[in-house]
Amino acid sequence: MSASATRYVHGYSLVKQLYMEGGMSIEAVKALSMAIVVGLGMLGPAIGVGMIGSKAMEAIGRNPDAAGKVISNMILAIAFAEALAIFALLVGFVIKFA
């Protein structure tokens, strides 16, 4: 890695550069950090929920008699995926207000 790339390996170095050398306020850096954390944190669960729904509908299409069991398992899996999204939102708020 080049010298400029190693400067940004740690998040603190980026915050230090933006805040101290770049002239951004700490609130702007916190808002930017929150947006990045929440945006990336919501991406995985959103893809997961889409895949869960897709596979559940595919399973129901193949075996309509098992629809009740498939739907209950689908709802449980969606709840776990959404818990990760809520956790990402919580981490974003901790970054913003801590």
C-alpha cells in the first residue's frame, strides 16, 4: 500500500484529517459517519429480506401445502434480519450523539 492509502486505514485518521486539517466541524464529521454506518448497515439486511421473501415464495410455489410452515419460518428469519438493521441504526445514533 502506498503512504497515502495507509493514512486512511483507521477511521480515526480519516476523522482527524477531516476535522483538524480539513476545516469540517465535528458535528459534520459525526453526521457523515452516521450516514455511512447506517447506509452500509441497512444494505445487508435489505438484501437478506429480499432473498428470504424470494426463496419463500419459490418454496410455496413448489409445495403449496407447506405454505403455513414456510411463512412462519420466513417471518422469523425476516425478524432476525431486521434486528441487524436496527442494530446498525443504534450504532449510527451512538456515533452521532456520543
